[in-house]
Amino acid sequence: MSNLTELTISESLEKLRAKEISPVELTEAYIKKLEDNKKYNAYVTTVPEKALEQAKESEKRYMSGANKPLDGIVLGIKDLFCTKDIRTTACSKIIDNFVPQYESTVTQNLLDDGAVFLGKLNLDEFAMGGSNETSYFGPVVNPWSKDVKLVAGGSSGGSAAAVSANMCAGATGTDTGGSIRQPSAFCGVTGIKPTYGRCSRYGVIAFASSLDQAGPICKDVRDCALMLNSMAGFDEKDATSARVDVPNFESFLGQDIRGLKIGIPNEYRPDGLNEEIANYWDKAIEMMKEKGAEIVNISLPHTKYALPCYYVIAPAEASSNLARYDGIRFGNRVNGKNMEELHINTRSSGFGKEVKRRILVGTYVLSAGFYDAYYLKAQKVRRLIKNDFDEAFKKCDVILTPTSPIEAFAIGDKKMNESPINMYLNDVFTVSVNLAGLPALSLPIGLSKNGLPLGMQFIGKAFDEKTIFKASYQLEKSVNFKRI
Amino acid sequence: MAEYILESANGEKWEVICGLEIHCQIISKSKIFSSASTKFGEDANECVSFVDVAMPGMLPVLNMECVKQAVKTGLGLNAKINKYSQFSRKNYFYPDLPQGYQITQEKHPIIGEGKVFVDLSDGSVKEIGIERIHIEQDTGKSIHDIDPSRSFIDYNRAGVGLMEIVTKPDFRSPEEAGGFLRKLRSIVRYLGTCDGNMDEGSLRCDASVSIRKVGETGFRPRCEIKNVNSVKFAMQAIEAEAKRQLEIYENGGSFEQESRQFDPTTGTTKYMRKKEYAHEYRQFPDPDLPPLVLTDEFIEEVRNELVELPDAKKKRYVENMGLTAYDASVICENKEVAEFFEEASLGHDAKKVANWLMGDFFAMLNKKGVDIKNSPVSAKNLGKLVELISKDVISGKIAKDVFEIMVNTGDDPEKIVEEKGLKQVTDTSAIEAIVDEIIANNPDNVASYKAGKNNLLGWFVGQVMKQSQGKANPGVVNKLLKEKLD
């Protein structure tokens, strides 16, 4: 029954609750799929036996009627979430054999709701990258690839590819500058980066602490709502997690959107924007109009500074966050004649090129004499970007933009690898959301002429994911995207 | 105040400028950003959480107990409490610094300017300005002396809360710095915010020293003497460093700002490293910790928990209890001593209690090598002993014997006096009989006395006291002898 893996989470739950299928049966189907789809390199660690044990426990709960909200649902976990007794690597050589003795709050929440973990998903090293090519374990292959192997996007490339190729029902992702939304767009799946503070960062390996936020990648909007409900919530172990109630997101799906004001930012339609993407954007606007939404033109004037601002702040925080990988207490160590050499050897050998680049940039922008010109200036720009959104949301309820200016490209693409800037430019529609700490969801809008998925994103007010869910559910219905 | 002036070979007068930075380990059950215990003396790496060793994905969560302690200290040092403060990261690599950065407060410390009053030996009081106090995490401890080729690290201390107290460059002599350290230690102990044990490292001091010619304005380069671990060494280090600098200037030399170390065995300071500014700490606000915002209610709550501090106590002892300023400040320096004193003097003559406390009692503690908490003589019993003297039940001399017994047995002095029959004899007729007997048995001395050797009166008193086994009231003895002999 291989089509079990094609079910959405909500469809699976229905069948599980009706006892039409069992958690063990479901888990076995995914394990099979995992074997069949190894070519995508989506998983870096699999724990099928553990998953089956969890499935058996789940089965008992269904039999006794003590089943939980996500009981028996098979998930993949981005390998940035620490999972107790399961190797967690951040896809970096420096901790490629690290086994945490603790569980991240988000994954613990999912376990508490009965989820089954199949394994750990590939990502760009320490989530630094937009194509999954910086992973120590090699790039993820986009399941939509035809003749040429395409990237799955990044950094949550493994998560998006695994969901897209039915290797799990849903996956966790993290989004620092677009790392949930961009791979979701590339792989034709749906992913939401919640408001900063919505999900606990405890146990999530840090990239840039003020930007990192965990969220789900799923087959559709409803699944994202279900999964986010389980992942989210205040956590006293994370001082930046928000004491804000988590509404039942699913209850907003299907709600009427007549009169909903949808903002369209002028600045997101620069000259030379990919025509296909521009057309799909127009199409999405039309679809929302048909549903009775009101379209409002808005301005986010500081958008053009978002990328440079992001590429100062994120590396600055990363350079400090990654200082703990020094070969002393855990992870790999390369010895030297003295302490300083040990540090240098360990870090030189353990970190990949892109991570080193960002550590260098981050160290530079925080240095005495450069701090004011870079880091402090970037913080001020960040405030202006946030103010832009505050102003815009006085006129609209939710903002609609493309997720990425391009479709998935070939692994090893010459232009992308020529200069890191070319790769960074792909984040142009996503990073300002992180800088402002806002929630945003990407969903498939259709296929390009090359037959590759493209995505649209809804950006919401802080802690107003419910409006995003409401709007995207309606767009999803209109689009009726055909998954793999 | 006596000036502390150095004189160079050519007769120029130089003064010392000194400021202190004191790291105080905060008394709290758990560490400043984790729930691990702060217990001292546990086995290596027993008090360590995943946060303390900076495991991937671990996050700091501020322990409000440490915040409260810092606020309390600020209030105790008459300082401004900043309702908005911020944590920052000070980045550098060292094996005993697990995160690769220390969480501290740079631009926005929790406590602002304050002041401390220091009593000097000549009876004057010097005001020392506090620049700021910020809170931060301690590092682990590198251990290099277990194995010749390997180093070890104990992370028990990593993440313990510290208060860094920075003074203004207000010290002009080693004595002022020493007095300040003692006063500060006394205050934090009173407050219960730091145990102040310099030898255990729970209070560590860095001293910045420069000198300048008397009359010069502005400052010359300074050197920082790191990690001095006793008040005495701090004073010696400042003096030694000032003299070293003077010698350089005398020889027409100059020097750069640098960190130095005091070596107590040679009594000199030696070069450690170029001053911090050569370091690159890349400080920036810690994105894991939101700014710390204190409410007025919180600050008031802490203020209400404040105990009476040494300055206020001293004032009360002098004004209400009749103690001398010197006695009062000695007793107040140590909270336990002050508590003992207050208990002992309750209902009794406070001045006499103070005399006993600072005389025989301290001498006894010293001799026995015990601290006041373990004194064999309780405060209540010391008070009773003084009361027995005041009421003429026993003489001062007998009291010393009683005290001896109290030290050995811990007994109540009333009981001792009763059991041993040491009550002073004030019955005139009983004493008169002894006086008569002594006069009758010593006609020669009586004759000499009458011939003008007045100082023989003391000899007669002594004889009577001896005969009465010390129990005769010396006043009565004196009076009777004079009556009979004159």
C-alpha cells in the first residue's frame, strides 16, 4: 500500500482514528519509501527501528482510545534539532558524530503529541546556504529533477524534499532568512516560518539567534496548521520565546476571506523580475480577488536594504554562536602543539567553506572600528524595515509576494557558485520577514515552463498566523496544485 | 587625613592614583543562566548542566535570584539601580570559557554610580565612588598541575554569577584601598550577596595603579594588577607598583599600559600581558537574552529585605549605645560579631559588653582559633557576666576566673558563681573582721603607712582580698582600711 505515504497528515489521522490503517503499517510504508528514494539524499540519519517502536506505542494508544493529536504521524526532523540519543550533526563535519543527551522543545512537543520520528534530514551546514549544497553530507536532490539534478533549496532542503517525495508526512524546518519557505517553493510543498518567539529555540542548534525560528514543512496548509499547533508555545527554557496563546490554527481554515485586505508591495516587483513569477503573482492576486479579498498597494521602502542588513546581522551572530565548536568538550578535535593550535586546527578542519566565510564576515563586522559602520548600522536598518511593515499593516491584513525570484537550479550551477552574492540574492523576498520577526507561509502556485514548482508567500502581522492560514487555505484551494 | 606621598630621588613629590575592579561571586543556589548548583568544593564537573558547557542548542535563562542579589548590593552601596539593562557577549577563545564568549553587561549595566564610606586609621572618613556594577558569568577553571603534558578543566564554576564592581579612581593610598576592600567585604556579607572569601576566590580584585606628580592634573599611564587575593596583598601590590613606576620615571623612562601580576613572595609586580585594549572582544548585545527591565515594585521588594548595614549600625552604637567610634566600627565590620554584640548587650551595659568583647573575649577566640559562630561562650552568657560585674555580684578579677570556666564548660556565669561560691562579699562586718586581723598581724607596715608610705594601702587591700579569696568587695575593703588606718 505505497500510496499511504501520499496521504496528508489530516488524511492519515482520519484513517488512523477510524482504525482503517495502523501506525505500524503507516510507518512501514514510509520506511519502504525511504529505501526507494535514497537517491534524493534527504536523510542523513534514519532510525527505522526506533520509529517502529514508537509506532507500536502509538498503536496501543489508538487501541485504548488514548491517542494524541498527531499520534502515529511519521515525521522527519531537520538535523538542526537536537534529538536525544539520535545523532545530530547540523550537517557539519565538526559535530558529525554528536549524540545529544537532551531533546529540543519543539521535537519534544511533537513526541508528546504522539509523532513518530523516522530520522534526521539534510540541510546546509549550520543552516547556512540556500541550496543545500553546503551540507557536509552532500546536496539534497530535488525530487522534481528531470534530466539534471536540481537543488532542493535550503537550508531546509532535506525537509522540503522528504515531504515532496513522500518520505515523511511532515518535517520540521528552521528559517533564518528563508530556509523553510524557499525550499518549500522549490519542492512544491508548503511551509510556514512562524512569528519569532512562537516556537522555542531550545535545543535547536543556533545559526543567528535573533532570526532563527522553527516551523513545519508539509504537503498542504492544513497539515502546517496541525503541525505548528503541536510545535508552538511558550517555553521557559528559551528567554526569547513568547508568552502568547497559541490558537487552534486549523479552525481558521475555510473561513471566508471577503473583505480581507491583501497588501501588494511595490518594491517586490523590481525591473527584470522573472516574468513567469510575475505572472503567477498576478494570477494569485486575481484568485484572491475572486474570493472577495480586497487588494491594497503598499510600500516597503527599505526592502532594498534588507539583504545587506541580513548579511551583516546573521553572520555577526553566527560568528559568536559557532565559537563553542572548539574541539574541547564535544565534537571533533584536531590536536595541535598548544591550545591555540588545537582551536585553529579543529575549526579549520571542521567547518566548511560557507560557514568559514560567514564566521569571517561576522567577526569583521563586530570588530572594533567596524562595529558602528556595519553591525550598529544594520541594527538601525533592521528597525526601519520593521517600521515599514508596521506602517503597511495599518493598511492591510496580510501581504502577498512571491517566495523566491527563481525556480530550482542545477546542483553545482556555475553562476550560483561564481560568487556567494548570486546565491544570497535568492533570499531577496524572504529575509526582511526574519528581520522584522514576522510569520510567513510559502505555498505552491504552479509550475514553471520547465515543469518546476514556484511558490507564493503570505506575510502576516506578528502572532497573526491565523490570518495567514485563512488566506493561504483559500489560495491553495484555487490553485489546486498537483503534488508528486 | 594623612597624605600618602612618594618622594623621588630629586625630591619631587608624587601621588598614587588607584581604582579597583572587584569580582564578587553572587550567593545564589543556582548559576546565573542555568539551574546547575553553585556549591563550592564538589568533585570536578559535578555541578554542570548542558547550558554551562555550551552544548549545541542550549540557551541561557536569567536567574532572577542573581538579579535580586545585584540590586541588593547596589542598594547597599548607595547606588543607582538601572531599570533597563542589557546583556552582551564578550567573545574570546579559551578552553575554560565554554561558549567562546562570556555573557556580561557592557553598555547598559544593572547598577550605576554609588558610594562607599571608608574609615581610615586616623579617624577620618573617605568617600569612594562606585562607577558601576554589572552582572556576568564566571568561567571554568583550567588545571595545569595534575599532569606534566595535559591540562584539565573543571566547569563547576562556569556560569556562576558574578558582580563586577568598578570603582572610580578615587584611591590615593594603599590604606584607602585596603579599607575599601574590607568595607565592601563587610557590606556584601551583611547583605548576604557574596561570602567575600578572597582566599577561595569568591571575591577577587584587580587594581589599576598610576602615579603623578603632586599638582599635575590628568592621568599618566596605568597598569592593572590582576587577581589579587587578599586585602594585605592588594595594599602591598599597590605600593610596590607605585614604587616601580616611580623608579621608571626617576630614570627618565616611560611605560605602556599593561596587565601585571603581584608576587607575594617577592613583594613585586611582574609583567603579564599588554593591556586589554589589544584584545578584540567583539562585544554585541546577546540575542538570546531580552533586555532586563526592572519594575519599581521589584526594586522596592528588594529594598524591604535590606538589613541594617555597618554605617547605620555604627551610628546607632555610638549615638544610642555610648560606644566609641573605634569600638563601634570594629564591632560592625563583621556581621556575626555585631549580632553577637547586640544579643550580649541586650538589657545590659553596652559599653562594658563592648569592652569585654574586644578584650578578653576576642583574645580567647584568637587563642582558640575559632570564629565567633563557634564560640564556647554564648552571647547571652557574656551579657550575664557583665551584668554580674555591674551589679557588684562579682569583682572584675573574679569575673576573669568565671570567664575561664565559661570558656571551658560553656556554663551560665550565674550558675558558676553560685556553685563555686564566688559571690562578692559586701557584708561590712565580715570584711571588717578580716581587715582587723590583717592590721593586727602587721604592725610594722601599719607604722610605715602611718609614717607616710601611702602606697602601702594597696598592699593591705591585696592582703584582705587574698584572705577573702577575692570575694570581698574592693570598694568596701578600701573604705574600711582607710577608716581604720588614717
